[in-house]
Amino acid sequence: MTTVQSITNISLTPLGKKKVEDMSGKGPAFSVMGHLYNSGGMTLSDLEAASNMNKGRLVGIIRLLHKEGYATVTKTSEGIE
């Protein structure tokens, strides 16, 4: 199981980038993907500020994107387990 924390870096996979470029998504998950695409990757805290979504909602979306192969969650010094 992936644990997402504020110091964890989240970025799109090539599949996720293609989905954004093809404009083949909708809803909050696609909005998060757009932020990640435009930034090249963000921490959870930065994504929370940029998206105006709360941490709990973002963690759920990030887990879904990770599971579907659209996003990577990169461990930092205390990142994911």
C-alpha cells in the first residue's frame, strides 16, 4: 500500500502525460493531472495549495492515479512506505 505524505513528490507517468495531452479525462482526478502536467511534479502540500482540494481528497485521487498507472509517487527522505 502506498502512503502519501506532504513531502512525497507526485508526478505523471508517460501514460498520464498522454492522457492529459489527449484531453481524455474529466473531473477532479483530471484536474489534479493537469496541475501535475503543468508543473512537472509537485509535493502533496503544493498540490493541495494549487488545487484547492483538501489533503484527504487528494490522497484518494493520487492513490487512484498511481493504481491506474497515471502517476508516480516518489519517496523522499521520509516519503512513502
